[in-house]
Amino acid sequence: MTGELVNLRRERKRRQRDADREAAAESRARHGRTAAQRNSETLSKEREDARHEAHKRDRTS
């Protein structure tokens, strides 16, 4: 009738870490984009702006 000994403090901390990981995953899915996605979007926007500026007409009349 002897079961596995469990350190209650460690078990409580493990459960809290698991709950925190789950909450973080939900938050990332709801709100976040990866840093790579943000950087890619920024570079794309900069290239688009530069291309647009390059095609402007010079109005020096």
C-alpha cells in the first residue's frame, strides 16, 4: 500500500509552471507574432517605401 513519495512543494511548482506555459501559449496565439515575422514585415515595408520614393517625380519648377 505504499505509493510513490511526492515532494509537495516541487509538485506545486511543477503544476504552476505547466499552467504558466499554457497561458503563455494561449497569449502568443491570440496576440503575438514572432520577432522574425515583425522584422520581416518591417524590412518589407522599408523596401516598399524606398521603391515608392524612387518613382516619385521631381517637381522643381
